[in-house]
Amino acid sequence: MNIVLASAIALMMVCGQPLTSRGFTQDRSATLVQEIMVSLNTLRTNPSSFIPKLRAYRDYMRSRTKNLSALDAAITEATARLSSVKGLPAINTNGGLLLAAQDHATDITKNAVMGHTGSNTSTPVQRVKKYSPITLIGEVVTYGFPTADLILASFIVDQDTPDRGHRENLLNAKYTMAGVAIGAHTKYGTACVIVLGGM
């Protein structure tokens, strides 16, 4: 119980800067972080239950994509993957990963960073090493999605990543911990950083 309470307090303390330019307050950012963790654990523990959220993602993206057939192909592939993969244990929040995710989300907000390299050329591993000795590290980043389910669905569909690296990271049994942070991007709006770790 104390670990859960401490994690909740840590989430509230480092959830991100106010995103008032996009209609997000600090409180909304904290709530979104918690919703993402719940959605992530639903995805991992019961993958097939996430399939209807892929359909909702298609509805959301239908008027936003330039290539509907590529979107449909990626969703079909993701649906097959979630239908066949076994459930994994729930993932826990880790303070060091949370701080590393927040560092990158803050950098995205301040410097409109895209991808995994920070404005100071930092890598995900370097950001985590500031706070934790964790050696098995993965990072996923997405932009422009306003809800937890759309954020997670964007990682699972992973249309623009040929090796589906975001999807495979989130479904990797070796990762048992995560830190989630929300930022803002000047062009795309909301940004989400999830840093995953394992021992």
C-alpha cells in the first residue's frame, strides 16, 4: 500500500508543466498519466480486450491520415498480434523512469523535440542513468493524441514505424516498470513519453 501511495504522489509531483496552450492543465496532465498507466496495463494483461480501441483509433484517424489503406493494413496486423499474444503481468511505475520520461517531455515542450534524442543530444539510456541503475531500457514517444486509449492505440498500430518498435516495446515481457509523462509540442499538440525498464 505504501509503495502504491508513494508512486501516486510521485506521479502528481512530476506529471508535467501546465499545457494551457492546448487546453491541458497540470491536473489534467496528471490524470492523463494515470489513465495511460491503466490503459497500458489493460493492454498488457488482456491484449485482446484492447482490440475495440483499435477500431476507435481508426475512426479517429480516418479523416487525419493521408493513406487509409496503409492505416487499415497496420490495424489489421495489430489486431492479429493482439489476438495471438499472451497476457503479461501488469507493469509498475518506477520513479527513475518517471523522471527520465519527464525530462524528455519537458524538452519536447520547451524545444519542440521530435523522436528520442534530446535537444542536448541525450539518449533514453542517458536520461535514465541520471536517476536509476536500470540497464534494460526502451522508450516510446507519440504526438497529437488527446486520450490514453488513442495514445496507446497509436503505439500498437505503429503505422509509420516499419519494425513496429513501439508495439513490440509495450508488449515486451522483459519490461516490468515504466514512467509516463505528458508534454506539449508546438506543431502536434500533446506529446506522450513512456520509458520502459527491466532488470
